Amino acid sequence: MTSTATAAPEEPEPTVTVTETETEKVTATATVTVTREAEEDSSSGGGGSSVGGGGSSSGGGSVYYRNCSEARAAGAAPVRRGAPGYGSHLDRDGDGVGCDWG
């Protein structure tokens, strides 16, 4: 009689993996300068029909916020119609006050 012996395959040893991470805290500061233009004197008799803004989506000035996150970061929220930085895209409910939610 002939017998054959087979050795069981050896299990590999478990490997240890070490991952090193580093965390850095970063602080960013943004400075926004807002310059308001003087309002026109309504008694100047310009005869203009622009009273009320005619549905303009901009509050004027040189400030523009792409979204409410930018307005909040600049400390400008809520932004009211006529104020620098106001835009209809910031006023979801059309009540004249942008970024007044959330």
C-alpha cells in the first residue's frame, strides 16, 4: 500500500499597516470694502420715471455676492433691496430681503 501525505498550505502572517496623518488648522480672513453712492435728490425735478427701481435685480454699488454663503461670510446677510450687494438671485421668496433664511 502506498500513502501520500500532503502538507496544508501555510497561512501568511497578518501584516500591520500604519498610516500617519497630520492635521493643520487654517484661518482665513476676508476684507470687504463697501462704498455707497449718494442718493439722488428727488426734488431736483429730473422728471425721471425711474422711481421705484423698475424691478431692478441689483441694489447698486460695486458689491456682488454670488450666493448667500458669500453674503453671510462678509457679514452682510440679510441683504435688503436697495442695499449694496442685493440681487434677486439672493431673494428666494421675492420679499425684498435676500438671504433671510437658513
